[in-house]
Amino acid sequence: MAKSGNGISREQVDHREEESVLSERLAFTGRIAASIAHEIRNPLSNVSMSVQQLREAFPEDSPWTKHVEIITRNTERINFLIIELLNCARPPKLNIQPHSIHEILEGSLDSIKTKIGSKQIEVRKKFFRGSSVINLDKEQINRVFSNVMINAVEAMPDEGRMHIDTEVEGKLFVVKIRDTGQGIPEEDIIRIFDPFYSTKSSGVGLGLSMTYGIVVSHGGTIGVESEWKRGAVFTISLPVK
Ligand SMILES: Nc1ncnc2c1ncn2[C@@H]1O[C@H](COP(=O)(O)OP(=O)(O)O)[C@@H](O)[C@H]1O
Ligand SMILES: [Mg+2]
């Protein structure tokens, strides 16, 4: 079974080196991404405004309208990418408060309902019976869970199961999100936390690198295990302080 993430069970030393190299790389990529995003934002908003003017100038049946639509669609797409980039590049300022992880998980599940849509996806929960209240940033951790759940749903084109299990292991609150989707090929598993790594036609590839950053900033770890064609399991461990 292939493994990756900063929660992997290799030698401690290797693990720490790998983790710090990955964090540095993410921080560096983040700074470059933020500068590029800022530089693109202004000219892009000029393009959007001018296109809006053109749209108003042409009658709907004009042969030019379809080109205006194409420009509009693509500027919106670029704008979306820029926002994703900025979200990813900005290190989150954490608003740490005691919150129930189980409530956050329920909220994340609720928010991805539209993603599940008409797919036959069964959600199975096995929650730890004691308290799940720990200190964390609710919004950011919700993002972590939602990102991982959305990926799970996207890995199951028509049907499948998503298991959400929680457990307390010593000083860690552990959340496992498992799917029965397509899985991740062994040679790719090491790259899935890289910024811009995506195997999806319309994927941005920033979800997991953002997720990684949030978990690490909480002092936690995230790891993945997968077997190609058999699904994947993401393990998020957060310190119970
Ligand atoms: N549950 C999963 N099952 C299979 N592959 C996954 C799963 N989660 C993530 N991946 C792989 O990791 C890649 C990166 O994920 P992510 O950073 O969220 O970017 P995106 O979803 O935009 O592609 C995905 O494109 C996919 O190849
Ligand atoms: Mg994603």
C-alpha cells in the first residue's frame, strides 16, 4: 500500500527532513504565487470591465456576442484561479477556539451535499463516543474536511462509500476519511500534496496543499494511504491540548 503525507510511518529523521523540505517548498511557492496573483489581478479586472461594456454594446443576436461570452467565461475562470491561489498562498491567521470536531464534520458533510448530487454515495460515520471538543480554527478545519471529502466524492464517479471515523489516540484526535473510489497510483501518491498537482480536467490542484498547510499550522499531521482502484484513506491527526 502506498503512503504519503507528514503523518507517514517512516523513520522519524527522514520524516522530519521530508516535512521541512515540503514546508519550505510550499512557503516559497506560496510567496511566488501571491506575487503573480496580485500582478494579474489588476489587468484582469480591467479586461472584465471592458468585456462588460462590450456585452452591453452588442445586441444579443450579434455574431460577436458568442466571442464576448467566451472572453467572459475565461476571465471568470482566471479570476477563480487567482482567488484560489491567494487563499492558498496566504498563511491562515488562526482563530483558535474550543470547538467540537464532530459538529464541524457534520457541517462539512452538509456543505458537500450538492457535490454528491445524484451519485449513489453512502456516508458511514463511526464517531468516538467521548468529547470531540479541541482547540482549533473552526473555519480552517472545516476547509480541511470539506477538501478531503470533495476529493473523495470526486474519486467516485457514480457510486461508492465514504467512511468517516474518529478516534482519540493518546494526545491526538484522529479523523479518517476513507473512500471506495479510484485510488491513487503508487508513483503519484508522493505528489498529491504539491501545489498545482491535479489529475482532473478542471482541477486546480491547490486543495490538498492548502489542507496540508492548515493541518500543519495546527500542529497536526495529515497522511494518505491508497491502493489503485481500491480507494484512499486520509488520516488527519490534531493535537488535543
Ligand atoms: N480521495 C482521493 N482519491 C483519489 N485521488 C485523490 C483523492 N484525493 C486527492 N486525489 C488526487 O490528488 C490530486 C490533488 O488533489 P487536490 O489538491 O485537492 O486538487 P484537485 O482536487 O483540484 O485536483 C487530485 O487531482 C487527485 O489526483
Ligand atoms: Mg480537490
